[in-house]
Amino acid sequence: MATRKNLLLDTLPLLFICFAAVLGIYALGNYFQDTITRNRNLPILEIGAQVLPLEYDNDLPADRISIDLPTYFGTEAATDVFRARRGAEPVGLIFSPVRARGYNGMMELAIGVRYDGTLAGVRVLEHRETPGLGDQVHQDNTPWILGFNGRSLDNTPKDAWAVEKDGGNFDHISGATSSQRAVIRAVEFTLNQYRANRDTLY
């Protein structure tokens, strides 16, 4: 009996160490998982500050759905819709990535739309357009893309969603016409999707 008692007493420290180790591993796992999640969400938070500079109080990366727009964009890939809310009331959406077929391949855009259907911002995330030509639609190269801010289907007639060269309201950049047309079509299409499906999207 004494031997068993001594064995138990000798084993207790080892059990305690094992238990502490398990707790430590679990805590570390949670810590690193939270860090990984924060890092994964960082891009949408950074781009969100540019394309949807509105006040919201919900967890933007977590409050999202995916929609499929293969008919227009010619791809099976889904587009994420991030929903911004304040006090549980909707304030705007970020569509990202929205794909537009440029001159040299697919471009990816982030498009912010206020609840009332006006554009809060548009940014190019990725592209393969020719340097010095098509890449002039990118915000780092020219301010052209800022021309979408504040536009909507209500204040911009259908025939105005084109570059000036085609009779529209958007500035024309020489050598970047195909890229500009692709971005404009994608943005207008996204606004039409928003108008038709706003309640469902929120």
C-alpha cells in the first residue's frame, strides 16, 4: 500500500508538468491562431479604409458572403462581399476581388459601395497591363480611378459609363483605353448587381 502511495506521490509532479505543458501548447495555439487570423484580415482592412472610408463597428472580415458572377466575368472564381454595419444598421459593402478582363488578362478590383448605392471608392488590386500604358488605371500611377468616387447609377446615365473617347464621362488615358473600358464595365456591372440584390447582399 505504501509503495502505491509513494508511486502516486512520485507521479504527481510528472502529471502536473504534463498538464501544464498541454495548457501551454493550447494557449500558444490560440495566440498564434489569433495572430494568423489578424494577418490574414489585414489586407481587407487596409483596402477597406480606401474604398469604404465610413464608420462601422462590426467585424468586417468576419461579416462576409461570397457571390458568383461567372456569366459576366468569364471565371468560376467567387467574389467576396464584406458588409459594413454601424449599430447593426448597414452602411456599405466592399466587393473584392471583382474581376475585369483587361488588355493583357484579368484585373482584380476592390469596389466600395455605400448603402445608398453611391461609390465610396475603387482600387486596382492586381493587373497584368502594360507598364506605361494600361497600368495607368492603377491608383499608384495616375489619379484616374478616383473619378469613380461619388458616382452612382442615379447620377451617371447609362451612356455616360464610358471614356470620353467613346462618348462617356470618364477621362481618357491614351494607350490605356482597353484597360479603362474593362474597369468601367466592371464597376457599372457591380452597381447594377448591388441595386438588384441590395437586401439579399446585406
